Amino acid sequence: MAFYSSASNNSTWRGADYYEKGKVKSSYKVGISCFEGEVEGSDDQIYSVYIDIDHPRKSTCSCPFAEGRRVVCKHMVALYFASISGSLEAFREDITALEARYELEEKCWREEMLASIKRQVKSMSAKEAKDKLIDILYQDALDDRYQDDYW
């Protein structure tokens, strides 16, 4: 599992952005899977960051979000991308693979749902089908009305 998997989605993407914008000011290997460095924050403050790739929750950062908490922040993610060669590319490949898997799952779900609806409709009498259609159209009209009133 990649280090960034322990971070929130927002922290991962912001960390990638920080790395790409050159906000990682230093990175030093201090152990087999540990790195220290300095990362510039959004307020131009420089934060001291320590990451343990094997145990992400043991990582630390002096930023207000992570200080004193066992979380992986954007500064830690940025340091990870700066410290591990090819890690940003691997992250992007992971995202591409997830998107492709999601699209396939969505396509399968839609096909299964349509097949199920067709089976249900074919099993109905004409009257049952008409009554169900009236219910659906009525509910749709109510939903539209309340949505327009709400917004």
C-alpha cells in the first residue's frame, strides 16, 4: 500500500500539487524507510516534516493540521513524492486504473439494472404497468416542484 493511501483524498491531491510547485525545500533519508525535510505551506511558512513510509501514522509535521495528531497531511505527502522516485507517476497510474475500474463497474451496474427493469416490466399486466408509470410520473413531478421551491 502506498504512503498516500493513509492520507485523505484532499491531502493527497494537495500534496501532489505542493510537490509539483516545488514547495518541498529539502529531503533527507534518515532510515531505511524514513525521510525528513522541509515543506513550504500555503502561508509561506516552512514546516518540518518526518515521514515513515512503512508506518505512515508515525509520521509528523509541524503544521497546525498535523501537529500532535496521527494523521498524514499534505506536507507529508509532498515530501513522500519528492523522496521516492517515480511515486507521483505511480499515484497517477493508480488513479487512472481506479477510474477505468469505476467506469467498468458503472457500465455493468447500468446493464444489470436495465435488464432487471425489463424483466419487471415484462412480468406486469398492462394495468399494473400503467399504474406504476402514473406513480413514477407523479413522484417525479413532486420531486421537481419541491426541488424548484427549495433552490
